[in-house]
Amino acid sequence: MLKLERLLVKNFRSIGAEPVEIELDDIVILVGGNNAGKSTILKAYQSAVESAPLEITDYHNCKINEDNLPTVEIHTIVSGDDCPKLEYWCAEVQNNENTDEKTYRVKEQWIWDKSKKAKRLGYRVDLDKWATDSDKPKMPWAADNAARNKRPKAHRVSTFDDPTTQSEAIKGIVVDVLLEEKIRQFEPKDDANTYDNIIDKFKVLKNEFVESSEQSIKEISTDISDLVQKVIPKHKLNCTLNKSDLKDNSFKMFDQSDFTLNFGVEGKYLPIENHGSGARRTLLWAVLKSIADLGFEAIPKGKKFNKTPEVNGHLLLLDEPEISLHPSAAREARDVLYSLAEENDNWQVMVTTHSPSFIDLTREHTKIIRVESDGDKIQSTTLFRPNDVAFSQEEKENIKLLNMMSPNALEFFFGGKVLVVEGDTEYTAFGKIIADSKYMGDETFNDVLLVRAGGKVQAALFMKILNHFKKDYFVLHDIDSKKIIKTVTKKDSVTGKKIKEKQICVNAAWTNNSKFKDNMSDYSKVYGSIIDFETAYFDEAINSGKPLNALEQMKNSDNYNNVRNLLKAIITDDQALLPSRAILWTEIEEIDDAFESYKVENPEVEPKL
């Protein structure tokens, strides 16, 4: 067993002397603003596990400071034969799985000095300190080459890889890795064992290999295509080896000019470089996954892809996988990547993203971490751990539905002052106020993030999530009427026939106000509109066309000011601005009294048959 548990980075690129700490799981989603340090974290892990030399640009502020050298610390959970032979590298951890096998935490640290080369040290559990250069040994698992398969291997796809480089990388991986391996296993029919006839026979040998490998090449294409098609439907990778003439004096079995690699739908295959960036990036990580499963290095050393010792774990590092993908394809990519880690014990995935679509709160073993930059300081905060939030099955189904119907609703993970509203009317009206204020140079609402929940039940669910990561937020909802008239179907006691009858019933929307009460916390402020948004601030009740009606109503200056004062009162906590038909409440009795007071002046709110 190999699982990456924790990653700490300091003095690396934009990350300064205060370490950034990342909790790992099967799936880790890194969110945060531009230039916050998310991509730096991926690069730091890759550099460490490969013991790669750094460039001067990898040092913090592009300067070599002997007191603050680039440092990466990795904690790996291991068991069985993967454990270091010397016990003092191993700290036993509590095992939450139903197994008798003990698991251990092994800590390693990479430091790059002025030579720009990595020095690896292990943590001595017995001495409660990091090993020094004088210790023998000074690291677990002996030398770097022997230790590399004892931690999850990095496979990184960067946001800004050059498109041509991406295309050549895909072709190079398939040619130099997958097919070269088959050549090493290939046994020709005739033994071409004399130098005099080897040139003449080499072409025959090559053609023989091509013919015998057609099925293997087809299988390679199919395996990669199966993964890609989950994101880009009906598209396939088409691999073909050509029986072209050998170059003079060349003993290479074939090169990339002998190899055709196209991508597309049936009958319309085009070279990879002719496709968009989203398709190329998706194809690239699908190829990387395929070769990693065969035991190859995903990162080339020079121009070679090396066969490695048996690897028990992989970490796929993806920078903004949503870039250049259609929204539906981005959601499919999310599901594929989550499933990759969920369905394969030896894979973990760490993704940086600016897309709420890549957040799925229904998945187990997932962590959402926000990376933020404050001047020279970068910090990380774990916002979400599924085990800490006990979602009911109904709540999980609601979240899944929300992911499909309104994927941007989870945008609150990306920061801002969060205001959760029930529906389209509030979202539209407040959106106009915010847009107008920005246009006029008023910064009051610049950091306001409106979250349209799509109903009371969903709004209460958002409260549960927001409480979990201890973020201050606001909620605005309709208190609604206590009772409504419903048409019910019943059986006539005399004739036995079904008849329809109107009855006065308890309004389920009123009952659901209790869900807000149940989820109130030290982080929430809950406001109610009496009776609903239109009635409270436009002095009218409507049942259809609400968003457009809201914009029309706000052409009236009194209505506009009502809504603006409401928003400002909520965001700035200036209760003097709160309109008379809005209420900040903490107890059900408060909105009950508000309803009864409203009913005195508006008796029509109480339905009558």
C-alpha cells in the first residue's frame, strides 16, 4: 500500500518561508485566485519525487538564500513490503480500514542548496528529528533510484504546455514507449545473425513486426479511446504503423515519421495538432494514465521514457483541466478523474481549477483546499472533508441534482462574501444592484458572491456546507404564508367515485423555515422577506415571469432603493437600512410574529374557501 498523505512546501517559487500544507486524499481539488500558488504546489511535488534539479526561477524571489532554501516535505502512508527496512523511519498510524495489516507514516524532505540539486533526508521517529548528512543512512529506502517506486509517482499535465509540444508528446509516448516495449518482446521468424545480410533483412524484420503487431496497436488505441470518450463522446485515437522504407544506415526499427497518429470521429480522423487544446490535453492525460499502468515513467528523461521498477502508486497532477473544454465535457472530465481515483486503489488525483463544475461534494475521499495569496504570504485552508459532514442520502441526491442543474452554485468555495438566496428573482435584482454599483465606482458590493440555491431545502443544505468550513455567510429567504389552498383528490363516500376538493392546508414552504433554524450557526445571519421578495419590496405578488418582472419593477426608484438598502443592510450589517418587510431572525417565533402582524393589515394572506 502506498498513499500520499501530506505535502508541505516552502521557499519554492511564489511560496515563502511559511510552509504551505496540503492534506492529500484520493481526490484533492485546489481552488483559489490567479497567481495564488496552486500550480507551484503541483510543480513542487513533481520536482521532489523526481529529485529534479531546480532553475534559479524556482527559488523564492529568484534568489538563493542559504537560510531559506527550497524545501518540500512529503508524508507517505505505507504498509507491508513497501515499508523501509529500518524501523526508525516508520511511525505507526491508526488504521481505519477493516484489516489487520499495520500502516506507517514515512516522512521525507528535499532541500535544494546553491548547487540546485536536491538533497533528500528522512525523519528519524526514534530521535524525533530530521536526519543529518552525518547519519548513515540519512534517508529511508536507500538511494534515490531505489526509493522512487516507494512513493506515488508524479504525472503532470500543465496548463501552458505548448500545443505542438503536447501533440509531439502524445506521439512520442505511444511510439517510444508502448511500441518500443513490444519490440523488445518481439521474436522474429528468422535469425538475422550475420552483419552482411542484416541491412537487407532489417526491412523484412520491420514489416514482419508491423504485421504481427496490428492487433496490439489496435488494443493500445482502444484502451486510450475508452478513457477519452468519457469526456469527448465518439472520438477515438487511431494508430497506424506504415511499412515505409528505412533510412540509410539506420538500425532503428521505426521512428515517428513511420507512425500515423490521428484523432477524431469515425471517417473524420485528423492529426492531433489539428484539434483544439481541450481535446489535446484530455488525450494527453489519458495516454499518461495508460503508460503509467504499464509501469513506465510519464516524464521523459531527455528523449527517453524509462521502464521503472514496479510502481504501487501514482499521482496525476492536472492544471485547470477544464480549460478549452465545452461545459458538458468539463463535467464529464470531472467524473472521469474522480472515478479514476475511486476505482483504482493505486491512483490519486490533484487538480487545480477555477471552475465550480469540478467540485462534487457527494464523492468520498475528497478534499477541497483553497490556496490564497496575501502579499508575500501564501496559505492553504482545507475547506471540505466528506467525513466531517454527514450528508443524508436525500441531501446527496439534492447535491447531485444541483451539480447538473446549476454547477456554478458551488462557486462559494472560491471566496467572497457569500449571500445565499432562494431563487431567480433575488439573484436577478441583487445582480443588477451589484453591476450598477461597480459601474459607478462604488466598491461596497465588489466582494459579494451571490449563490442561487433554487429553493429552501437547497438553501438550508448550503448552510450546512458553509458551517462546515467556518465561513461567515448570509441567507435571504421568503418566510411564505402559513397556509395555502390545495386541490386534493378523494373518494366520494356515497358513490365511491374520485372527486376533487379544495382544502386549506399547512404550507410546506412555511414548514421548511425550520430547516433554516436547524442549520443556523455562529457563522450565519438569516434574513426573511415578508411574505416573499416581490410582496416585501415591490408591494405586489406574482407567480410567473419573476426575474423579468424584477428588472421591470426596479425601474421604479423607490423599488430600486428598497432592494439596494436591503442588500447593503445584509452585507454591511447596517440594520438601520433594513426595509420594514425584512427581518433578521434567529427563532421561529420571530417570523411567526412577523407573519401575524402582516396578516392584520393584509387579511387576504389567510386563504379562505
